[in-house]
Amino acid sequence: SDDELNSQISFVEQKVHFFDNSLEYNLKYFKPDATKEELEAAIEKAGFKEDVAKMVGGMSFNIGWDGNNLSGGQKQRLALARAFLCDKPIVIMDEPTTGLDQELSLKVMKAVKEMAKEKTVIMVTHNPTEIALVDRVVMIKEGQIVADGSPYDLARSNMMGNVLSKEGIENNEKLYEKTIKGDNPYKQVNELFKEEEERVLSDLERKEKRRLLEQNKEAYIKARKGAISKKRANREFEY
């Protein structure tokens, strides 16, 4: 029934509404019996833990009328923390990063991707960066599905024109990695080389290696030269 289906869904609106009360009150509004451990886990999953730690009073911090004491990014991550806390298997989000700058948008996307490890997340968006970072894109025009596939599938079919190109997807993925994860391609490639020397890589690790080598050729060459130099030095030492 509709009621049964709706009971399995959390909805995060484009304009999230908050109460002139504490962080804890706003979090527990939809789950009054939430434990301290559950609150902390939801905040951490939403990427909101560091922000809360800096607020006077922590969970007791008053966020103001409609959350006016929070930044746009903090409001969105608080809304995500609510969704984590409610723990419904389906989460529908309407334009979750509207009005946020690029860095904050990517931080919110990190929390969304974390949520998608455990739940089905359906995101309504026109943002090319968000589209590039999801697993599956369903394009709707005049109420009808006109395309359905991975971001790369839609880029190859040219269904979205300049909004979603192969190069655009790759650039957005790199920007996400750099902004959010702080990944160092040279370090990643080096770690894979080291793992390969010690044991046989799994299929997933080999796939990741290919991806890294294709996207970071300079890092691969540098790491490869370093590995060769290290082997030569070891041999000379042995002699």
C-alpha cells in the first residue's frame, strides 16, 4: 500500500525546515528515542562531526530560527544526518546542493555517497557535477523516461549534449577525489606497486590500478621509475 511504501522513505527537501532549538532537538525530532550513540553515528556519516565539535555547546548549540546560525552546507549536512538517523532504506533528495559553493557541494556529495553504501538514494538534480558522480542516471523529459544508464552511457549516447561529456565526467571525478579525499595519485600508484610485489592483486584492485594508470599517467611513470631505481639500489647493495 501507499502507506507501507511511504513508511520506508525519507525525504530531504530542497529547502529544509528547522526549529529554533538545539542541534540535538532538531536531529531527534523524527526519532525522539534516538540514543547518544545513534546521534553521533548519524552526524559522523553525514560529514558533520567536525563542525559540531567546533560549535559552542556541541549538540546543545542553538541553531536559530530555521537554522540561521548555520551555513548552507551545515544545514544540508544536518538534513542528511536526520536521514541517516531515521534509517529508512530509501532516501529521496530534491536538489541537495542548491545555493552551495563548489567545495561545500562536494562535501555534501561525499555524505550522499556514504549514505548510498547502505540505502537507495534517489536524487533530483540538474547539477552536472552531481550527475557525474552517481551510479545511475535516469533522464526524464515531459514526464517520460528518455534515457537510463550510467553517466558514461549517457555521455556516449550524447543524450545530454554538453551537460554530460566523457571529459566532463572524468574532470568532475578528479575534482571530487582532490577536494574530498585529498588523494595523491603518485602515492596511490606507489601503494599498488608495493601491494603487487607482496601478493597477487584481486580483480577489483587490478581494475583500480588500470583506472589510476589511465587517469594519472605522469604519476605512473614517476612511480615506475622510483620502483626501478629502488630495485637497482637493492641489487647494488646485495653485491
